Amino acid sequence: MTFKVLLQYLLPHRALSRVVYWATRWTFRPWKDWLIGTIVRNYQVDMDEAAQPDPRAYEHFNAFFTRVLKPGARQPDPDPAVVLCPADGRISQAGTIEDGRIFQAKGQSFTAAELLGDEAAAEPYRNGRFVTVYLSPRDYHRVHMPLAGKLRETVHIPGRIFSVAPFAVEAIPRLFARNERLVCHFDGEHGPFAMVMVGAVLVSSVSTVWDGLVIPPYASHIRRKSFTGQDIRLTRFAEMGRFNMGSTVILLLPPGMAEWDPLASQQPVRVGQRIGHG
């Protein structure tokens, strides 16, 4: 075990995340300008595509991190039969959910039931399809709908807040099924699908368009929220949520709903591009 991986087990994840949550919303100009500038330089963030291209104009770091893009900076594939990529980033893994198990990295996997926190909820996805997209600090951090859907339920699942960077994904068993996460269940035109927003070390903060800030507060037990009867419908490519710091989104589809295009591990992807077809 490397020192970086060992630190993931030893660090006080939630205490650090609370400090960073505050620090990324501090409006003190020298602080927020330094922090934003550091990320822009070190990660070569393309500010030309942002609706506000001036890094100094943001109220605080989190406003920069969750920045809106210029109209037209991302466009959905025009074919209504294809599945859209839900986030900017890189493909961590994509493939078949083999008898209920999801591939994480070489030698690592976890079950859909562990990820969703529910055996019954996972059953529709047995032998279905999954795609895992990793968002780095340089990426656009708003998550969009891969398909049109009606929101049925959200499930806030407590857990650790390990890093989701590639080194951690390769080394920490069942990482995505252990981290704090928000599961969003939708009913689509051709069946159910699930979007899982997985938290990461240093904040683990998730917002949705229907509920605003959901994480934090961090959960001590599984929290379910039903939206039956509220008729919350999101169109294909519509924004559904955002990460207030970098993380990972996992899309689950039942068997027969779609086939993935060739998707390689670490392949760069952008919101709205085609990743599969029905």
C-alpha cells in the first residue's frame, strides 16, 4: 500500500470536508482569487467557454467551480435515440453489470445492490449496463440528463469520503459503494435508470435542481425521499445536479435499454456527446 493510499484511510474525511466547505465559500478577495487562479493555472481550465470568463469576477471559489458555460458550449447529440454523456470528464469504466457486479478497476468490483443501498432497487440492473465518469478539478461540474426521465426517488447513503482519483479507484476495494453518495432513480420512456452522484474527499458536496444542496449535511443513516406524485420531469440534456467539488457520476441502465459505443478507460468525454444507442 502506497503512502497516498494509506492517507485515504487515516485522514479525518468529514472534518477536512467541513473545513474545505467553508474555505471554498470564503469571499475574502485575496484568498478566493489565489485559490481560483491556482486551479486555473495548474489544471489549464478553459475559461473562454465560461459564461463569466474572468476568474476574479466570481464571488468565491465554489461559484467558479460550479460555473455556468456560455450558451452553445455544450450541445446534445441530435439523435433522440442515443444515450448522452452526463458529465464532462473521463471514462473510468463502462460495460456490462455482470450478474449484479460492476467493474471498478483491475481486481476491484462491487455490486449494484451495494452501490444503490438496496437489493430490490438493484434487481432491474442485473446484467444491464453501467458507465462511470470521473470529473477532475478542470472539468465543468454540472451533471446533465443522459435520457429524459421522471424523478421517482432519491436515496442519500452515508459512507466514507475517499478520493475518487484514479490512484484511489485502483487501490481501494469497493470505493464507489463505500463513499457518501446520492442515488437518483428515474423512470424513462423505455424503463428505469439510476444516476449515482458519488462524493469525494474534501467537501463531498452535492446539489440537485429539485432540492438544492443535499450533501452536506452528511448522513448517519440511509435517507430516502419519494417524489411520487410530484411529477418532476427532466428533459434529455437538462441539468440535474452539480458537484461542489470534483467527483464521479455513475449511470445504470437495465438490460436491453441501450448498447454502449466503444468507450475506453480514461477516454475524455463531454456533456451531451453520444456514448450509446437504444
